[in-house]
Amino acid sequence: MPDALAKLSTIRVLGSPVHLVTIDQTVDQMERWIEERGQRCRRINVTGFHELWVGYEDSDYRSMLDRADLSIPDGIAPVWVSRIRGYGKVKRAPGAEVMREFFRRANVRGYSSYFYGDTESTLTQLQISLSETWPGHRIAGMYSPPFRQLTLQEDKEAIERINDAHPDVLWVGLGSPKQDRWIHERLAKLKVPVAIGVGAAFAFTAGTVKRCPAWLGSVGLEWAYRLSKEPNKLWRRDFIDGPRFLFHLGMELTGMRKYSE
């Protein structure tokens, strides 16, 4: 592990790791990996309660989280846990804000991105938004995969298109945990410095889905805002998985049960 990462504090929630890293620190590390181009592809997990809960239920997914090069606190749950455990200054590092900070720096330094996921219409709007706001940032390519499992040949061709484009960062917007599994399973084939799954951040940046007000996110209510906008998509996660996660988290925080690491 690079020295910069080795110095980071890390907590475990229901057995899965979260690095207590800021948005700036995350992008700093991405830049270091870009400068080391030619080494293996580095994988960043954007981690909230849903990813931690899936990790608890699915040992294979928990292993993926454990082996990520960086797991950043996207959601409020790991932030609250960190503060309870004595890390009072920890803040969220949402995937959408990591994207924004990367684009800001790329606008000056000429970094490039490849976008894999979401719909054609969202990618079109994303391209327009990026070109207008950060013209110095280079779009190496975009691909909206069909809403079905790709054939082996289609998948091979998609990976080849990404590698041939030589992006500095591969952003994957397939939703969690699908995007994390997608990156993990193709990691050895990806010839890019950094790959990160960012879920709905494509749509947020494109403007096709409205992001919740910053003050709501800062007090941990982004989930409620998103639920009000996409109830059919998120009701199970928030009303079934959420309470189950909180129950087990309470068991862990009170010491009533230990969770595997």
C-alpha cells in the first residue's frame, strides 16, 4: 500500500473497511496513480450503508470491499460510525463530489475520463455539461451498455474500447453493487490507472437527476430526498435493508456482537 494510504485511519463496519479520507485526499491519490500509469489498475469503492449491508450478507462482496485500493465514505452511515468511535472530523466523500473535484483539476491538467454505464440520453447530456463547464477535461469515451448481460464477445470489445481510449480514470455508473462487481471481475484486463463506481453521479452531473440540497446531505438526509424522487427504485433499500443494517450496527457498536473482519 502506498505511504499516503498507509497513513489513513480505517474503520470496519459489519466487517467491511472504510478509509477515513476526504474528497481532496481521494483525488490527490487518484492523481498519484495517474502519474504511475503502467502499473495495475487501482479500484476505488464508494461506500455507504447499502454497500456495507451487502458486504455483511454476501461474503464474496465483502471480500471485494476488503481488497479495494480505497474505500471512501460516500454515505452518512460510515461518517456517524467514525464519529462515535472518536474520529470527530470525518466528513462524507460522495462519489459525485469526487467526480466534480477531479473534473476541476482535470480542467487545468488535461486529465481524461471514460464513462461506462447509464443511458445514452444521460451520457449525451453529461458530455454537454462537461464540455461547457470543464472544457480542459478530456472525454476519452462513453458507452451505455444494453440493459441485459453482455455476451463474452461484447464484453471483450467493451474492454478493448476502454483500453484503446487510454483514459486516466474509468468512471462506472451501473449502480451498486453491480458496478463494484463489474470492475472487480475485469480489473486484470483494464489498462487504466483508476476505476471507480459512482452510481447516480453520471445523472447528477448531467443534470438529468436533481441532486439533493447540500444541507440535507450534510445532516444525513440525502437518502430521504432520493427516496422521494425514486420511490420504486429505492423503497426496499431504505425501508427493509436500512432498518436491518441499523439493528446489526447497534449490535456492533454496543459490543453485543462481533462481526468478522
